[in-house]
Amino acid sequence: MGRGAEKHFNLISLLDLGDNRYVLITESLMAPMSSDPLKALGLDLDNFNIVVLKDRVHHRAWWDTWSDVDYPVDPPGLGPANLSLLNYKYIPWNLYPIGGKYS
């Protein structure tokens, strides 16, 4: 998904917390669909024991091929990652993934 696409940022901050711990912050939202932003900043993903991503689900296409385990959490925000938690009143039966056909 998006393979070969270019993304340009005006502001990126890489905080070096020491002991091989880093925090990468971008000025705008982006789905972490690969490790390319880390590589562009000179970080080698294979040197990390733990990688924490803040996103919904787009990371899985690439990151689940690299990681041994994925622990999803649902922190507060604009809406839950698990859409079945929302109370829908008028929803088409076949609307993927939250319609009655898929529950």
C-alpha cells in the first residue's frame, strides 16, 4: 500500500532519550506503513527490541511482517480503533466491517 510513494515533511523531531531509545514526532498525521521514516533518520530497525506505533490499523500491512507480536491498545482519541464499541442506530446490514452481516 503506497509502495514507492513519496512523503515530504517540513518538521520532524527525533528525540534521543539515550540507551537506544528514540521518539519520532511529525508535524502532521501519517500512517506508519513501513520503517522508511526511521531509516531516513539513520535508525536501524533491527537494533530495537521494542517499537511502539501510534496509529489505528494501517501498520499491520508491513509491521506485522517484521514484528514477532502485536499488542493493540485503544487509547483515548477521536474514536476507538474497535468500531464495534460505537452505538450505531442506522447502519446498512452489509457495511464492512461493522454491519450486522459481519458481526
